[in-house]
Amino acid sequence: MKITEVKAVYPTYKNIAASWRTHFWQIVVRIETDQGITGLGYGGGGVAAVEVINGHFRELLLGTEINNIQDISKNWDLLYSASIPYGRKGIAVMALSGVDLALWDLLGKAEHCPVYELIGTRNKESVRAYATGTDVEWYAELGFTAHKFPHRWTSEKDVSSAISSARHSRNILGPNALLMIDTYMSWSFDTTLTMSKSLEEFNIYWFEDVVNPDALESQSKLRTLVQPTLIAGGEHEFTEYGYQEIAKAGALDLWQPDITWCGGITTAIRIVEMADALGIPVAPHRGGEVWGLHLIVSSKCDDLAEVLPGVKNGNKDYLWIDEPVPLNGYISPTDAPGFGVTVNEELLP
């Protein structure tokens, strides 16, 4: 089948954090073909990524044949190489992620199979989900047995706030629950050491994004100093080339590529294969979203998927229709063709 149109749009979000996300949050990508099949993808980079796709990438993709996985991989390499002068990382690769996912969705629909069947043999029927957020009481009600809470460092008093949050989660979810902390690059090397000692009794599974993601040497040193807690990260890294640098530095115990940012399924497969060869676990960032979930169930990714429920009775934008939801702490993709979701047109301009 031949590509006849490519279009990216930036949704009209109603509930979004007043930060970089206001202008550079997730985009929707549509790719149409001469067989009447449309693929849908989800990328990052916001208004800037829309310009990359609707301009440069569209020119390169129109008329291209997409009949198998090899065609998708070939087009990934084409778009990546063509965008090197302004890309390699960041917004250009976030845009490429949306295109790549739309192509996988397209091929799944053409083959009348879910994307996970295109990826490989399914080896997980359901995936243990972990809830990221602050409403731990509600997460317990929903059946989650794994929780990641945010913690930002601003001053010395934040040690006590971390202890308080960890104790609260442990008390609510019990001794066997997985507890993780997302620091969002706000801790330093020394802060991480302090937190490791202060939180020792709570058996934290991992510390995520503890320092600037380019500080690979610092993260490598921290790995041995905070054991058995893992140093996790990688959501802000791009392509297998970026992960080669992480691997070379021995920087992370657990890799967390974001499927909608790092380069899509095509890149994620390459990253997972690299990690497997090195014996490193992979738990995709926002892996409970349908784009990561299909990869998790048919690859050597860990049996762990991140979901972001928010808070009970909170307002959310529901951009994707028919996306799987966790049930009693576990989540599974449907067997619908492609990724099995449609876009909520009410949120599109």
C-alpha cells in the first residue's frame, strides 16, 4: 500500500500542566494510504513537531510503499538521516516517533492483527501496572500493588517530606508493594546518597532521573552506592544511539525509553535488544499507554507498566478511545487490529 497523505495535529488540551507541556506536549499523527487504511500515531514535541511532520517528513513519505516491518524500518532510517542537521535528539525524534507509531498501526490494520503480533510472540497475557501520582489511597482502592510518587528537591526539609511520602505509601500498600520515586532531575549526586540512607527502611525499588540525564558518570557511580535501590532513567534519551552512550557509561540499572519520544516502536525494539544483550531490564516510561503496552507483552521488557491515573474525581483529557485500563493492578492490550484505539475528535482542532 502506498502513502497518500501525512498530517500531524496538536490537540486542544483542556487539562494540561502550565509548563513546557503547554506548547510541546503530545501530538496526533495520521497517515493515509491508497487502500483506504489510516494509521494513527502519538508523538511528542507539540507545535514544533507538527511543523516537522507536515513539512519535511510529509515530503519524504508521500508515495512511499508500506507493506512490511522492513519498510517501516527503512522509512525510520530515511527520516532520521534526513533530519540530522536539525535533529538527532529532541523534537525531531519526538516527531519521528509519532510517524513510526502511525506506520505500525497502519501495518497492523492492513494485516488484521494487533501490533504486538507484528513485534513478536506474545509472552505476557497481562502486565503488572504501577500507578504514578500522589493519590495512593485511591490507587490501593483500584487494586494497584506498585506505586511511584514524585519528589522534588528544593531544600534540606525535603528529606523529611520524602520519608513521609514513602512511609505513607508503604503503610497503605503494604510490605510487598513496589515503591519507586521520580525525582525529575531535581536531586544531585549528594542528595541521592542522603536519600538512599534516609529511605533505607522503605525498600525503594528505584530512584528515577536523579540528576541531569547527561551526567552519565555520576549516575554510573551512584549505582553501586545506593544498592539495592536501582538507578533508573532514560525517558529523556533518544534513539538507540543515545542508549549506546548510556550502555558505554554503565549509567543506569534500569532503562526507561518513552515509546512516543525515543523514536517509536522501531527504535524501542533496538533498545530492548541492546538491553537484553547486556542483561539490563527495560520498563518503558508511560508503558501502560497502548503504544508501550504492545511492546511490553511481546518483548523482553519487564513485566511492569506505568499508568498515570491522576487523582480521584480529577479532570483529565481522554484523547484516545478504547485504550486499555488497569483492572486489579494489571493491564492488557486488546486484540483489535493495529494499536486498537481511535482518536477523540472533540480534542482536535
